[in-house]
Amino acid sequence: MNVASILAAKGSDVVTVAPDQSLAAIVSMLADKKIGAIVVVESGGPVCGIISERDVVRQIATSGAGALDQPVSVCMTRKVISCTAASSVDEVMGLMTRGKFRHIPVIEGGRLAGIVSIGDVVKRKIEHAEREAEELKQYIAG
């Protein structure tokens, strides 16, 4: 079970923004697309950050409503932890748990290849456990 299997099921579309986008624009994107994080990239370049709902809320708590006029670069997470398509689901789950974050970009060959959420990981783990349980039932019955 690896990240490639998650991306095969959910797709590899990723919402990205430039670091100079306003937090107001980010808030609209998060709400419109019903997502919890957006990857920040310099024009066609590598990932330079990630911004989550949590980051936006913290910035508003610190700076007030005026924070919405600030650029994403002010509060995005700059040290982005990523994985590859070959990373195991257990490895990614461990990274997310230790780092206390819910979204991890997938990088292949230095390029953004997808994004995985904790919901994606948990769903895959449950599917795997259910499949194993069914196979055991069939083995015992047969």
C-alpha cells in the first residue's frame, strides 16, 4: 500500500497559488473547492510552501481581519514535508502524526505530482483492513 495507489483512486489534481496571492483569495479557494490546504509554488517552479485553514485562522487571530489583505507568504508553512508516490501509507501516516499536519504534497522528479490528506490515508487503511478481514473469512470458510 503506497501513495501511488491513493493518487490512482483520487487523481493527482492539486490546487496551487503563488506566494503573493492574498489570504482573502486563499480563503475563497479553500471554501469554493472544499479543501483544507493549498500548495504554494513560484511560477512553474518547485513547491515553496503550503497554506492550510489552520494557518489562515492563526494569522487572523494574530493580525485581525486585516490579515486577509496580506500575501500568503506571510503565514504559509515554508518547511514543507513531502513524500513520493512510492512512500508507504504507514510512512505518510507517521509523518503526518508526528508533524501534526493533515496534508502532504507528493513530489516526483522535483515536480508536484499530487497531494494526500489524512482522510485519504485513513480511507486507504480502512479499505485494506476490510479487504484483509474478508480474505480471512473466505480462507476460514473455504
